[in-house]
Amino acid sequence: MKQQLEELRFRMQEDVLDNILPFWMDRTVDEKNGGFIGEMTSDGTIRDDADKYLVLNARLLWTFSAANRVFDDPQYLPFAERAFDYLTTWFWDHENGGGFWAVHADGSPAVRSKVTYGQGFLLYAFSEYARATGRPEAFDYADRIFHYIDQECRQDDHYVEIARSDQSDAKAALAIAPAGQLSMNTHLHILEPLTAYARIRQTDDALRALENMIRLTAEVIYNSETHHFNYFFDQQMKPVSREFSFGHDIEGSWLLFEAAEVYHRVSKDRDRADHWLSRSREIAVEMAGAVLREAMDPEIGGIYDLGLPDGTIVGPEKVWWAQAEAVVGSLNAWQISQDGWFLDQALIIWDYIEDYIINNEEGEWLAAGRDSKPEQNSPFLVSPWKCPYHNSRAAFEVYERVNQILKV
């Protein structure tokens, strides 16, 4: 067990320090327009006039802030500062609050819509920047976006896809959910930043919001019969879809447990904190096990994208981010259950990533495995969705968890 853990930590640490982070530091800084570039194709070609998207830039702030904190290395701080300055200068709506979905290369607004998913990543990024640096302006922006989400994006106990007061370009939300529907994806990426925010602010409002999202995830979004998340919902949060998103499921398995752990650590309501911690343990193991049994390619490893309750794989591509999350979800399930099978799966998936996902030619990771059909693989290394957040976070999580387990 010790050897497996040390091997996984070493291989993932080597990738993030020698491949992922240097790629973004050396090749994506936009010296002409400020901030970071918006698009690079898989052959390294940069499009100077590409729009820049909120999700990518918030994830860059999160990544470099976390790298600075996890490795205690100041070389990453200037890149976090660059991302923070660009987000607060160009993406932040200084008149109404919240972040625009996209800006043009020159910084002028391209899509003014306030998509809830994007606001969640602003909260995630500002909270991590505050945690890593302790800077008052980081806490200030984290507070601002938390209250914006709570006031503009929350509807009763759930979250709408776009801020209620801003319907300037509601079609932008269709990138997350079909028209008229609510998504598991948005709620998952509200749970995640609420956890990060509760780490830096243990206010009554922060804990109320976090506990509500833990409950909603465990009792409404999680399907206890299938051991998967329900994917889409109507406006009353009733499930309206059949497919499973395997990557979101195994990502959610550890994010829910992380949320319950943080809530348990800071909440004064011990009974509820104990309940959610216990329930999240059960869900994490159930859901990780279901994904690994149903979505793993038995021949070469890697998990598929989408499936149905009857076992049919309807999304056969092996997307990059899902593989990263599967490593963390497997390790988390092993930590909870001590079932060695989960640790074995983490190493099998990392083998797949090294063989089929890491881009040895240009750096970073390919958008999908080399064994996926060519038409299933995105041509981008950098895009609105292609970023260093999932793969770097997986390395950070493994590094910190293994160090804690082995008491390094």
C-alpha cells in the first residue's frame, strides 16, 4: 500500500510540476492584451483575437493560488496575481456585481450574461486566492461573489442556471443545461465553491448555504437506487433525464465528502454535522464503485463519458477531466473504505492517463484519450473549457492526501 501511494504521488507530482504548470506559465500568458490567451489548438497555434471566458480565467486563478499554497512555492504567485487582476478588471461587473461570461480579446464585454456556473468558479477562485495569500482584497471579492450568488442565483433551496436579474443573453446558459432545465453540473460547482468559502468564512450565511447544498446533493441530486447523480431537472428539481455523467459522478463523490468534512469541522450543530458526514461517506463509496464498475474500459483503463441505467455506454469518449477526477474519487473511496480495489483503480487510471492523455508533443493533456475516435477529441489545448484545473487539482489532492496518510 505504501509503495502504491508513493508511486502515485511521485508520478502525478512530476506531471504537474514538469508538464502542466510550466505549460500554462510559459505558453499561455497574453503579453499583447493582458491576462492569458483564450485559445490554443493541439498543435500549439494561438488565436490572438479569441474571446476569453470566465470559467477558464477563474480556473487559472484557482490553479496558481492552489499551487502556491500546496507546494509553498512563490514562483506561482505572480500568475495568480495576473489572473486575479484580469478577472477583477475586465470580467467583474463593477456596476451590478457578478462576472460576465466572456470578454473580447481587448477586455470589452463579449457575453454579458451572468451564468451561475461561472459565478461559482469566481467564488472558488477568490476563496482559494484568499486562503493562499491572506490578502484582504481576495476576501473582499469572495464575500461579494458569495452574496451575489446567494441573492441572484439561488431560488428557494436550489440554484437557477442564470442570475435572475440578468437575462441579457440567457442562451449562454445552454452550454450547461438544455433550455428550461436545471443541471446537476451547476449545483455540483456551487457545492464546490461553497466548501472553499466556508474554509475562509465560517459565517452563519456561509454555513447555511453549504449545509443546504450538502442536503440537496445527498437527497435530491444523488439517486440512491442507481448510485449516480440525476443529470437534469425541471424547475422544481424533479429529474427529467436518464443518462449518467460518469466524470461528474466520481468527481461529486469526493466533492460531497469534502463538503461534509468541512461542514463537520466548522459547524456548531454537531448532530447534523455527524449525519451529513456519515451519509456522505456512504454515498462516496457507493458512487465511486458504481462508476468504476460501469464506466471503466476493462482492456486499457480509462472511464467513458456517458451511460444509461441499462448499462449502455452512450458517450464512449474518454474525456481528460473525467480521468483526473476518477483518480481522486478512487483514492477517496479507498481512504474511506480501506478496500484495496479502489487504490488499484486509481493506479490503473493513471496508467491510462500517461499512455493516452498526456500530450508529450506540445505539453499539457489532450482533451480526450488517443484511443477515442478522432471526431470525439477536441482540437484545443486551451479553450473556454480546456484548462489546468481538473488535472492540476488531482495532483494537488493526491500529493496532500498521501502526505497526510504517510505523515510526511
